Amino acid sequence: NAINDDRKVCATIFGYPISIFFIVVNEFCERFSYYGMRAVLVLYFKYFLKWDDDLATSIYHTFVALCYLTPILGAIVADSWLGKFKTIVYLSIVYTVGQVIMAVSAIHDITDTNRDGTPDNMTFHVALSMVGLALIALGTGGIKPCVAAFGGDQFDDSQEKQRSTFFSIFYLSINAGSLLSTVITPILRAQECGIHAKEKCYPLAFGVPAALMVVALLVFILGSGMYYKAAPKGNILLEVCKCIGFAISNRFKNRRSNIKKAHWLDWAEDRYDKLLIAQVKMVVKVLFLYIPLPMFWALFDQQGSRWTLQATTMDGDFVSTVNPILILVMVPVVDSVIYPLIAKCKINFTPLKKMTVGMFMAALAFVSAALVQIQIDKTLPTFPSSTESQVKLYLRNIKLIFEMSFFFNLQFLDIASKPEQGANAIRFVNGFHSDLNVTVGSLDTGIIEPYNVSEYLMVSKGNPQFRIKNNAGECVYTQTLGFGSSYTLIIPSDFTFCEQSIKAVMDISPNTVHMAWLIPQYFLITAGEVVFSVTGLEFSYSQAPSNMKSVLQAGWLLTVAVGNIIVLIVAEAVELPEQWAEYILFAGLLVAVCIVFALMAYLYTYVDPAQIEAQFAQPEPEDKERKKSLEMEKRGSRSSSVSSTHEKQGKATKM
């Protein structure tokens, strides 16, 4: 089969251009790459770069904000200069390089000269990762407005049904890539790798997304000969901005005149026709409703920062998969069950009402997060401040083994914080009369001299077997471990190489609040996303002129960027003593914004863009005269410039 089109002849399968299959595979791989990298990004900041929670959160949201600011640049470049195909290829190369740099930045062996598993030149890794993230933000953001539109270009006007199905498959590929990556990447990070010292495998967690981005680029280029590549026709976003700018400047120039206009955009009539001005009015009307929306995204995108950090202090390991799974389940349920039930109840559930409900549900999600955080805080140990001392005494068979740590210059032997990443801090006190050595897996305490304490070993959850040995014998001791505990294992003076003689003292209890308690907040935030995000785009498209939907898409993405900037400001500027208080602050801010948005929605009047455009389809006589006079002026200016050129040439000839 083939599509007979004025543009080209393209082979098809089941009525679909073959070219779209390359685009769908490209999108799946790219989304896997992006969400996979993002799934472990805040953990990389905290545990590899050793940043505190606030700095990790700030940089994370700065990165996400950049990812949603650069689509505007990508759309302008594609529509005005390069076209969609070249823009996607060039920025995908930038994107791939960024992912590779991120993977390299996570290799601790590059600067680990003393081979202890910790980079010795952290500045190098920070600089490399920031360059990588900047390139990724430019790449993923730049291609974001191009790929879906480029796929739509592959269909002609007789294939509306196929085009609609393509977009459904396209967005399914986005969710599939997101789901798989958020399951696989944390598993990859949990592996241990390294040449000299084994650490969490961030190079693998970033390397696989980088490899998927290479595949995405190659697959897209492979289909090059089959694509319809529309030439750039100019960017409507720039035209809208110029129209708005001229209206404002013209109004300012005539601020002292007595001329009255029905709308401030009518001041652009001196240069732009009434159809364009009417279209811009509809766009501005919707963009005004966008003003409160960033607050929703400020809460929503904290799933990847604050909520991820919250999960690290809990019992369990599944949280990263909750949102994509709920999305895949809830979208069809809401569309096929919830909305029809509401309609049967004769409730006028307009798009703006749905968005208001979505914002309120996101606020409830943060209230739920605050309640969970309060329960987590009850299980966390209290550590001494820098001006306080910490003393622990262990008495066993009249042998006193002691450790003390003060604010002055003494060796600090006890643990100063709860073990991170769900690991368990285990140390041994040797009360035996000879040197001992303890190993568990690849971990080794080294020689523990009599009446001394070993360094802490960070051991994973489970039932690890500790091998305690010296020249005289060997004992295997098993200790059941959860997430985030700390134990001191005391080997007594009458040790007989039997595990029953070892005493386990719990210094820090394991995480006891299970991750299942996070499900309510994830359910609420996902439900809010479904009724807010999907409905918001649907509403925007229904209220926008046919040629300006991309303008509203750019505005929508801008609200996501501003939302992440809000988180950045709050994380850096607002100092709250407890994390649950910050959750309540965000919930309160969103409720306040929700009330404002509800009032704006109540005052909004829905329009039919097609009907309004039809009123201006035939230009009025005065518009025709204005256009004719402008054309005459242009011709006059051209003829005068030509005559001037002839005069100069004549003078040059005479000379």
C-alpha cells in the first residue's frame, strides 16, 4: 500500500506510514532514558556527591525547570530555521552526549586515588555532572515540542483516524518507557560495582539510560528516508509575542490620547489584521488562567525529590514504580467509569472544575505526606549536638569496654547519623584475649585487637552471615537486619567460637514505618494529575485557535518550569525545623491558589474558537483598505530604494 499525497509517496502497514514506527520506538527509548536517569538523580546528589537534602532538592528542581524552559527554544528553532527533523537529530546528539557525561561523572574510581570507594576530587565529579545535566536539559527540552508534531506530519488529511490512534500509541510509549525505567534503574543502582572498592552502581544506573538514548538516536536516523520533512514556515509563538508587544508599545505611545479601545490588544490593529488579534485574545485569555497553575507542579514534581528522600527513611523498596503504574490504571478508569458516573448524576463537571479538584487532591496528598513524616520522625534517633557528649558503656564478664565522644578533640567512635540508603551499620567490640577478624560477603573489618572496636560495616537487609575468625578457629554468626539499623556486636572474653556467646546491642532501631503508607499520598497525587493535567491540555486545545495550539503548549510547559522554580525558592529561602511542616506549607499554599483558581474559573466564559474565527474570515472593507495602503507603502519604499541605488551606481560610473 502507499499514501498518494501531494507531499510524497510513503509505504504503509495497515494504513499507517512505516515512518511512525521509528518515531514511536524513538520516543519509548528517549523517555526511558530521561525518566530512568531522573529516578535516581536526587539519590546520586545525596549519596555520591554528598549534598544535603536541601541542596539536592534545589539542584534537582533547577534541572527539571530547565527541561521545561528549553522546549520554547526548540519550537522556535524547529519552526523558524532547521525544521523538526534536523532539530530532533542535532539536539538528540547533544542529549546523548549529556547522558554519557552523567554516566562518566558517576565513576568513583576516576579520582579515588586511595581506593576507599569515595572520590578524592569531588569538584571534578560535580562539574562533570552539571555539564551533563545542562546538555540533557537542552536536549530533552528542545526535542519535546518536535517529536509528537513530527509524527503527526507523517499523516495526510485523509488519515485523521490513524493520526488520532498514533497519538494514543505515542503517549502509551511515553508511559511504558517511564514505567520500565523507574523499575529497572533503581535496581541497577542497587548493584555494587567498582575496580578497587565496591559502591552503589550509579555508572550503570546512568549508563543504561545513556545507551537507550543512543538507540533512540540511531532508530530515528534509520527512518530518515521514509519521513515527510516539512519545511520551516515561521514560528507562530514569535508572531503572537510581536503582536502583544506592538499592542503594548502602541498603547504606551498613545497614553495621552482620548482614543478608547474595547480591548488593550486592539491597539495592535495598526499593524495586524483583526483575525490575528482575535486569535491572540483567545490565547491570552487562556494564558491568564495559567497563572495559578505552577503551584500544582511545585507539589507534583517533589515526587522525585522530597518524597524520594522520605522513602529512604522507611521500610521497603518499591516506591519508584507507584506513580507510573497508577497512571496506567487510573487514566482509563477515570475516563470510562468516573466521568460517566458523574455525568449520570447530572453534575456539570466542566474542565475547569476538574482542574480545581485535581489541585485540591494534590494538596491532600501533601497532607498525607506530612502525616506519614510525623510517624517517621517518631522512629528516628536523637543525636547529640556539637556541644553535647555521647557515652555508651558495655559491661561483659567484668570487662569494661568503653567509648566516649565529646565536642573537644577526641576520636568519635559512635555513629553520628542514621545509616543511609537502607543499609545497616554493624561494628564489633572485641572482648576476647586475641586478635580477631570479621568478614561478611566482600566486607572486612580488618584485625580487631583485644578490647578494641571495629569500624562500621554497611550491610544490606537480610540475614547476613558474619565470619569471625583467628588462628585458633572460626565462627559464623547470623544477624537478622532490616532497613537503617545499627548494631554493636559484643564478642565476650569467654568467646568459644559459638554464635550463642555473642551479644547484639541495638544502637539504632531499623526503619519501622513501611512504604505501603506512602500509597495514599501517591494515589492522591496521581488522581490529581489525571484530572488536572489531562483535562488542562484538553481544555487549552478546545479554547485555542487552530493555528495557536503550540503557543498554549509552550505556556503549559512554562507552568511546569515555574513550579519547579517555586520549590527551589522554598527549599533555599524557607527554613523550617521539621520536614512535615514544609509539606503542610506547600499544601496550604496550593489550597490558597486553588481558591483563587476556582474564582477565576467561575468568571471564565467558554468560547468556540472556530465560530470566532469565522466572524473574521472575510476581512472588512476597512481592513482591505488598510492592507492596500500598507502594500502601496511597501512598493513605494522599494521603488525609492531602487532609484536611490541607480543614482549611486550612476555617480560611481561618472567617478
